[in-house]
Amino acid sequence: MHLTCEIRTIEGTTLGVLLLEPKTFKSGKTGYFGQSKLTLGSQRFQSQCQLVGIESKSKGGAAETETGAEG
């Protein structure tokens, strides 16, 4: 499964769309990552988006949910 991340103004005008592909991060956690370049006026920007699963592997190999305050 792939996801998209839309970058838009507060008024709703779409400025760019990133394709997020499944990724296993160096930490071993899984999620999605995408990057792209977009132009706002005459200036170019590089954009990135990542979603990282909040579950981690325990020493026994089973997944456990991390605890902590949401922010």
C-alpha cells in the first residue's frame, strides 16, 4: 500500500503531493517515507514526510506498544 501527503495552503490550494512508500527504518520500525521538490513562487523547496509506527519489537520478538504522552 502506498499513501500520499498533500501540501496545501490554509485556503486549500494544493502546492504539491508526495508519494509515501513503505519503509523499514534503521531502528527496525516500519512506516512510510516520501520526498519531493516543489516550487513556491520563484523559490524551490525540498519536502519530506515520514510516518513511523509507534510499535516496537520487544526482546522476545513480539510487538509491544510504546507508552508516552501524545503531543
